[in-house]
Amino acid sequence: MPANLTPEYMAAEKIFRQAKTDEERLVALEEMLRTIPKHKGTEKMQGDIKRRIAKIRLSREKKGGKKGFSHHVQKEGSGQVALVGAPCSGKSQLLKSLTNAEPEIAPYPFTTALPMPGMMHFEDIQIQLIDLPPFSPEHTESWLHEIVRAADAVLFIVDLAGYPLQDLEFILSRLEKVKLKLAKEPNPSVPFNIAQKRTILVCNKIDAPGAPDNFEVLKEFYSSRFPMLAVSALENTNLDKLRKAVFDMLHIIRIYPKEPGKDVDRSTPFTVREGSTLLDFAKEVHKDFLDLKFARLWGASAKFDGQTINRDHVLVDRDIVELHL
């Protein structure tokens, strides 16, 4: 399809080519993006313009005196999960479908230029998802791996309508070069200087022609390394299963605090790591509870309701705990 560029766009492009400073280039690029015809024939051009705008803005922020500027995303909720994938794999659509975030979604690459967080609800807790710019042989932001390293876990999104095996192998290779290894569970034999991240392989666009065949190929090569789930982020196929899989991957449990003489409040549980003891939970509630005298327990790990437990008692998901100072 021809681009059919407007005179306004051509004038802005001429200004861009003649620009001497980043400020002039940015103004011209924004005008080019505003005036470019929005249709399939210009999708790649729109993506390239957005990528250039993002690079100039980031460069200006780094040079503009912002001390300590970084792409770090403050952790919120019960866990932080990074969305990793190739261009047009559907990461932004997945974030939109799973959270209340409103990322820009377009059928051309490099729409996502900066980390975008969103909170995913799972039953009575929230888990933070972070949409990231894509990993691509054409262009990969140098800071991407640091956000992946800082996250608690990873959703690796592949496009079943594209070349999922090729994309998967490129990104895995790229991460391993910076000492990041993705897998179902950490391997104790891996050297200590390599960061290991629990990962689910999210096979997106299962409703696309040829997608089931691509899914079977991926299973043949990678089902032993990753848990795999076929989804459609656009059609909401299997997204409830994905929510549960993310919760399980984080290896966390929910504990409900109970005040003496009152009913339990199930609206805002505390989350702690699997295998946590009563003392671990008490630390999360308040430092004063480090001197707790005793606690009472209701739930799956209790032998009977209101059981008195000691500090070393290992809690399980959905236990109810009443702390006593």
C-alpha cells in the first residue's frame, strides 16, 4: 500500500533533515507523527518515528540534570513480573487485558518505548506487571536487562502468528550474554553470578491461522524448560489460567491477620514467601510483633481452630493468624 504522504508531512520531514539540535529534531518528529496518514502502508514509518522520539526524550532526560535518572520501576503489590518479548508479540495488549493500564497498542513495532506498569488482580491480591520495549536484532534498549534482573519473575511472550522459535532463541541468547537465565525453576548448579528468573512462556495469538502448529513446535523444543500456556490477549483466551499461573510462579502465600475478639478481615491479606514461619509473618505486620508472646491459628496448617503455635510454625496459603503481644 502506498504511503500517500501529505504536504504537511513532507515539510516536517524536510525540517527534520535540516535540524541541528535534538530540540529541533524532536519538534519535527512530533509534527511528522501528527501529520503522517494513519494506515497500513505507513505502519513501519510510524514505528520508526516513535522510536526516534523516545530516544531523543530519553537522551534529554539523562542530560537535563535529573540526578539518579533510571528506568527502575518501584515494586508494588505482591510481586513484580516483567513482560519480555519481540516486537509485535502482544505484550502491550496482554498488559491492557490483565490490568487497568492503558498502553498504546499499534500493529507496528517499537510502540512501547518506556517501562509501563499495571496491577493485575488475582482473587484478593494484586501483582505488578511491567510492559517493556521489545528485544530485537534491529534495536534493543541497553537498560532492558536491568529491569528483568530486578523483577521477581518473567512472562516471556511469543507471537504464534510470527516466528516464535526464532524470536525465542534470539532473546534467550541476548539475556544469557548479560548473565540472565530464564527457566521454570532456578538450577542450583548454575554459577552464582548468573541471575535466574522463574519464567512462563506465554504463547500469544493462539487464535491466528497456523498458531496451533507453531505451538506444537515450541512444545517440542521448550516444554521441558518452561511452563507453557497458549493464550489470546486480544480475545481473553486462557487469561484466567494465566493469572493463576503467575500467582503460582511467584511462590507466595496469603496470610489473613485477625484481631483478638474480632472477625477476620479477608480483604487485604499479607503475602509472604512459601515456607515462611510465624516469625517471618510477624515481621511483615509490624516490628513490635517480633516480641510476640504467642499466636493462634485457623486454616489448613492448623490441627484445630484457634490452635496456639510457636514462632517456628510454617504457614500455608490462606492461614488466619491472631498475634498476641
